[in-house]
Amino acid sequence: MFKFWNSHEQQAQPHPQEGSSCSWYPPSVVGSTNSSRPATPSSSASNSFNSQRPAEWSHSPSPVSPTEAAGVIALLKDKSVDELRKLLSDKDAYNQFLLSVDQVKIQNNIRDELRNETLQLARNNLDKEPQIMELRNQCRIIRTTELAAAQEKLNELDRQKEETLKFYSPASFMHRLQDAMNVTEEESEIVNRQLLDREIDLGTFVQKYKKLRTSYHRRALIHLAAKTSPIG
């Protein structure tokens, strides 16, 4: 029933498809189909698909699992030798067979779903473009008007805060207390000269001088306590 391809009958009358077809596989792959003929269609399906596939398939980025490979082999094992040979030589037939594999269908469906979702997201973004432009214009207006006024008010509040902190700082307090002591000391000297010049009587002098000296010594004690006490 089966005859070897290198017999005299085959040499006298070559197969039309082998002599005229132009395979889309590399010459080394197509040429290997002429070296020997498988004994049965099942073994031909397994050997033709696994040992005679293109070289670039071996560099697939994702390896095929045993379950997926078994499913593909199950689809090929019932095909005739002519059908397998057509898959090797006819690119359209190969693509048609490839698209009929369940795993490929699943991957194509996932790809189509992702592409449709991406297109829908792109359309949504384009639909929102006028709204985005309007928000940008509003942000620009706020940045140039309201934000500038708020920034100026914030700077003024910062300046007032710095002045308040400086005014109530320990160093400022000591300085103002020393100034008040000096003023009180000068006022005491003025009252004393008024008494010597007989510009005021003794009763008025005692009343004013006592008040000034009391205030002076009270401030002097506070100043001394502040200097000798740790601050912080």
C-alpha cells in the first residue's frame, strides 16, 4: 500500500504537489519531508508537526504546557498525510488550522477584549478633553488671581507672626525692661532736681519719688530674676 519515495516509480512520476508547490517554511524543513515516508498517518501527524516545524518556533517566548501540546496533537493525529503536508506547505491552510485551535481562540478573544477596552478608554479620555481644558483654564485663573491674593495675605500673616514672636522673646523682654528701668531712673533724677530747685515741696517730692523708686526696684528685681533664671 505504502511505497518509499525513492523508488523507481516515484522517480519516474514525481508527486505534483512536491514538485510545484513553494513552501513558506525554510528549505531545511520542507526538504525533510522528502527524505522518508511515515509508516502510518498517526505517526506522520506527530512527526511532521513536532520535528518539521519552523526553526523560529523553538524560540517562543512562552513555552507550551503539556496539556496544550496534547490538545494540539489530538487535533493533528486524525489528519491524513496530504492534509499534514498541506499544513507544511500552505500558509493559509496553516493559519486557518491555527485559528481553529481552542487555545488560540481564547487568546484572540482576550486580545480583542483588551483592545476594545483600550479603545473605549481612549474614547472616554477624548470625550473628557473639553472638560480637562476648562479645568486647566480655571486653575490658571485661580493661580493668577485668588492664589496670588492668598499668598500675599499669608506673607503678611507670617510677618506679623515673626514680629509677635520677636516682641515677646526673652531677649526683647529683657531689653524693654532695662529701658523702663532707665526711664524710671531719669524721672527720679528730674524729681530730685525739682526739689533742690524748690520747684516742688517736700510732700510732693516724697510722694512722686517713692512711687518712682518702688517701680524702679520692682523692675530691677524682675530683671535680676530673669537674668539668673534659666529660660526655656
